[in-house]
Amino acid sequence: MSGVRVKVCGTTSVRDAVLSAEAGADALGFIFAPVSRRLVTPQVAREAGLSVGPAVARVGVFLNQGLDEVLRLSEEARVSAVQLHGNLPGLYVTRVAAYYPVLRVVRPVELADAADMWHGHPGVTLMLDAPEPGGGIPLDWSALRPQFPRGAWLAGGLGPENVAQAMQALAPAGVDAVSRLEAGPGVKDPRAVREFVQVARLNAQSFPQ
């Protein structure tokens, strides 16, 4: 699909998967990091993915987990891509990328080095996130504009009230939100999800194709 991709992360139920897909999301995030309040089992993620069909990407989200665990859970959940957070060596990322498209998440202080490392690498796309992912605190988009690489995704405190400003500042290839789309941890707010997707879609129309 051309244009900006829209991802709704922290999906924990079939209900919320269907809600996000019907709102027009391109991708759903399923968090398998044990420390997360939005932890989901691979069985629930698989059922949720089946409920929305193959047109919606299913992204498994991991934090500093072993390679074998990442591949095993991804296979059990039948994800179509993997999102990697944490302090990970380049070889680890490339090994995951041999099996799945990878969203490699970096913090602002890591962005310049990560862009140099992964620019043009097949199967790896950068995603810029806040220092505390899922915390709902936006980044300083204007300050990051000079170093934000073309083709990167943006996360970190995005919601329906600020995604337009973020997109105009950085022109990301994809946007990802979680905490500002929730009625409670792991439970989506239907209106917030619909508004987030709608606003992102409207602003994507102003981007050059």
C-alpha cells in the first residue's frame, strides 16, 4: 500500500483488532515483552490476526528477548512483521530480518548512528520512539527534523490530537500509537482509534507520492 502506514499497537483482544481494522489501520501491534502491561499471548494474537484477514499487517513487538524466543512466538502468533526494542547487536537484527520484515525501534539519541547503520538494509525499517515507549510522552519533532531519515516510522506519544503536527514536522513513512488510543491499559477507546486513523489518513494525502 502506498502512502503513510498507520499502526495501532498494544492490541490485546479480538474485539480491539476488529475495531482497529474497521477504522482503517494498516497494521496491528501485539506486545510479547513480559514487562508490558499490554502483554498478549501468541494464541490471542493469532486469533486476532485471523479475525482481520491478511490485508492488515500483524506485528509482534519484543524487548531484549532471545532470538529463539522471538522466532518461536512470532511463528505461534503468525505475525507478518517484527518490531524490536532494546539494546540489540546488529547481527541479531539481521538474523530476525532473514525471517520477517523488521521495525527497528530507536530513541532520539540513537537515531543518527542507527540511520547510518541501517540505511538501505533490506528488510529493516527504523522507527523513532520515545525513551520510554508506551508512556504517552511526545517527542520534540521540530528538533528532530534535521536527522529524521526518509522512510522511517514515528511513534512516541502520538494520538488523534497531535498526529497531524507530528506528520507535518517529520513526514514519516508510518505512524504508531498506543497509550493515547486507550480507555485503559490494553483496552482501546473506539473513538480515539477512529480519529487517529482518520487524521493520519487526511494528513498523508498532503505528502508527495
